[in-house]
Amino acid sequence: MTVAQFIDDKRGPVVSIGPRETVATVVRLLAERRIGCVPVVEDGRVIGIFSERDVVHGLAASGPDLLDQPVADVMTAPTVTIERDTPILTALSLMTRRRIRHLPIVERDHMVGFISIGDLVKSRIDRIEAEAEAMRSYIQNA
């Protein structure tokens, strides 16, 4: 199984922002959408990730003045990305090693999807449960 299944999934389009948006504007967006991070996109290319962690680190460094700064000043960059043919276990391993919770899926340098570690864990659990059910059914019918 690859991460391609998360492209154009039922959740709708990926929420993204531009690099010149203010931190205050994006913090409101995160709160309204109840999300922990958002990709920073310019001309279709992911140039960074802006997350709750960036807010915390930015506030520690700049105090309340952070809210007036563009997200480009505090986003995490460069961004770790994956391609649609990346196996789910490879993506999970990458997230664990790099201590990140979100990955943009890119194709020819343009973002085509965005996944979280929660998406991947749920996918693995669903697959394991389906395999266990198939095994139980096979044993009962044997």
C-alpha cells in the first residue's frame, strides 16, 4: 500500500497558505479548522510547513510581536516531502525518524496531497483488522 490512496481523498482540498500571511491570520485559521499545521505554498510548490510548534518557538523568541510577522519568517523549511508511490510503512518510518507529524505528497515539485501520522496509523490499523477478519472467516469456513 502506498500513500497514493490519500490523494484526493474524501476530506476535500488541502488547506494551505501563502508565505506572506501573518502568523496571527494563520493561527486563527488553525483554530477555526481545528488543525495542527498547514503547508506553506507558493506557485504550487511547498516551501515550508507552519505548525503549532512554530508558534510556540516563535513566541519564545519574539514574544507577541510574532503575530505580526509573515509565516515565512517562522515556518519550518525546507520541507520533508514524499511522492505518491511511497509505501505507507516508509512514510511512517520517515515521520518517526524525523519527529514530524505531517508530510506533503508531491508530484513534479507540486503538492498533490497532505497526510498526517494519524492518517497513516489509521490506515495500517484498518488493514490489520481486515486481514484478521479474513483469517477468522477462513478458519470458520475451513
